[in-house]
Amino acid sequence: MKTVLCFGDSNTWGFDPDATAAAPYPIRHAHDIRWTGIAAAELGSDYRIIEEGQNGRTTVHDDPFAVARNGRDYLPACLESHKPIDLVVLMLGTNDLKNVFNAPPGEIATGATILARMILQSDAGLNGGAPKLLFISPVAIGDLSHLPDLDAKFTNARANSLALPRHYAAAAQALGCEYLNAQDYAEPSPVDGIHLDAAAHASLGKAIAAKIKTMV
């Protein structure tokens, strides 16, 4: 059985924008609706998909308003606890677009690249080697104008998010790993402009599964 670790943020966790809009706390899509669940169904019983998504997770930044969101801090323990891992799917960067971090697209890609190097230089793969890596540029930010509080935290986020794929693709080429642009397969829900609805999860999950099949 092949082990695939999916390391990401709320869109890997499965944040449901529609259900959450009517609730006082985050609601998660059902397992078989999340892109990780879709990918698991596409890949079949020869693969084990491990979900490691966290709301608000960044690449390398400490969030002053939320504890334990720094992906760099958690990644080593995550790799250690799940090894041996055949492949890691890394999709982070959306939360780095927040004003509080003041990070332009190129620096966000650099943060993701730091995590990628940690994976590729680890011993978390088979026989003490490194896992394979699928490096994913995250889904774009949508229209936030109807959510003024959120819009104030993500100034110019749409334009900056649309610039990420160019930087992530260049980083993947330099790293020598496989790359996928999530923006080719999914758009955020118009409800909150950040998270994926069921249809977007399905499209992205199938695309990621197809890519994994070519790698493992």
C-alpha cells in the first residue's frame, strides 16, 4: 500500500463555506466530499491518504492572532509520525496572503519552497530516503468585497494569489519535483472567496489523483 501525506491548510482540512456561513464555528465537508476523499476514491485501496490540513496554516509564519499555525514548525514531527511515506502533497500559501504577514507572491513561494526542501531532504520516505513531492500552487482568492472584515485582512489578495503559480512553477523546476496549479481545476466559493465547495473539491481531487498515479 502506498502512503500519501497531504499537508495543507483549511482547503485540505475541508472547510465548508456554505455550512460555516450559517454556523458559529467552522464546519467541515464530509470525508467523501473533500478533495482528499475524492483522491482516495480515485486511487483505490492500494493507496492510503493521510489528511494533514489545518485552518489558518501558513508556510513559515507565526500568526500573532492564532497559535500553532506555522507549517515549518509542525512539518518535521508530521513527517516523522507518518513515515515511511511514498509521496507528500504540499499545498500551502493562501494564508500567507494576509496583510499581517506583508509577504509578496515571490516570498510566499519561497516559504513553500522551504517546506518542500525539508520534505525532499528528510528520511521520511521508503528505506530512509525522501518521499516524492507534489508541489501545488493554491487556489486563487475570489471576490471578498461582500465581506468587509475579511477583505480588510486580505488586501490585494486576488491579484497576489493569481501571481503565485508563476513563482511556484519556477520553484518546482528548481527543486526537481512534480508541480500542479490548483487554479487550473478549482475556484473558491463565492460565499467566502477562499474555500472550496463540493464541486471544486471534486475537480481538484480528481486532478491530484491523476497526477499521483503518474508519480507512484
